[in-house]
Amino acid sequence: MLTIHCAACRKKLWRYDKIGPGEVLRCHKNRIKKMYNGQIHEHKIRCPCGKDIGIDKGTLYKMIAKAFTYKGTKRN
């Protein structure tokens, strides 16, 4: 389980169940276990500080690589 944080202000955004060893390029909405501070605004997901974290693509969020950090372990 990973905790996704904003790279700018370090606020927790959501908890995500990551499957596989690869990078976090997209977050599937059905694997988000708990939302903390993520906000949807005009087909983008944002931190309350105003930084864009990802783009809403329907069933998933396409993540902006430099906009977030994460902590936790990935499920292989």
C-alpha cells in the first residue's frame, strides 16, 4: 500500500494499492483505498495547495511524474 503525497507541500493525497514493481504512472480509481486531500477540478486532480497531480482519464488518473512522491510498499 502506497501513500501518495504532494511534492510541493507534502500533504497526504490518497492511499493506493500498487500492484507490480514498476513506476507509478497511473492510479486506477478502484485501487484508491482512502482519499485524504485530493480534489477534482476540471478533469484534473489537485492538491489543496493548487498543484496539479494528475489528469482524470475516466477509470484512472494519469499521474504527473514530478508532482507527487510516495511512501510504502508495492505488491508484487
